[in-house]
Amino acid sequence: MEAKLYVGNLSYQTTEQNLRDLFMQAGNVTSVALIKEPGTQRSKGFAFVEMSSQSEVQKAISMFNGYTLDERQMAVSVARPREERSGGGGGGFRQNRGGNNNNSNNNRRRY
């Protein structure tokens, strides 16, 4: 079982170092990943903290779920595995969406 925590409802001012320092009170922190928006690098308000063992994860949850950091009450729980995403895309504009997919302009009606 993974020893990874989901930490939500974070202030945009919270840093990875703030989280590392806080969660070290519960045990050995192996990694901290503060999730940021691409481009702006602004925090999305949640992070993942990885601990050395399951017992440290449980200790961190009991210590910090509901804990106030930077004037925000954190939500701390065991992280769920990432769900597979479909590779599709969709959206966008396509021409010739049905019927005869012939690209010539000779089939168009002219009025």
C-alpha cells in the first residue's frame, strides 16, 4: 500500500517547504508535490505528500486533517490512485463530418 497523502484546501501562499516542515512532525517525508497551474505556476490549492510508512501516513492524517495552515483548514486523506484517462481529445471543428467523405468541391450544391 502506498504511503501517499492528498492534502487539499491549501492557501495559494502555501509552499512545498511549508508542507515538508509541517508533515515532518508526523514522520519521514520522502516527497512533496504542490500542484500548480501550467503557465502561471500558481498553486491549485492541493498537494501530495509521500511518507516513509503507512503508520506515518495514519499519524499525519490524525494530526493534520482539519489543521489550520495559512488561515485555511486542510483536508488530509490517503491519496487515491490516479485514474486512467482516455487518449481521445474531441472538441474542435471538423469539416466533412458525414456521408461521402470526398474532399472535392464538385459535390457541393450551388444555388
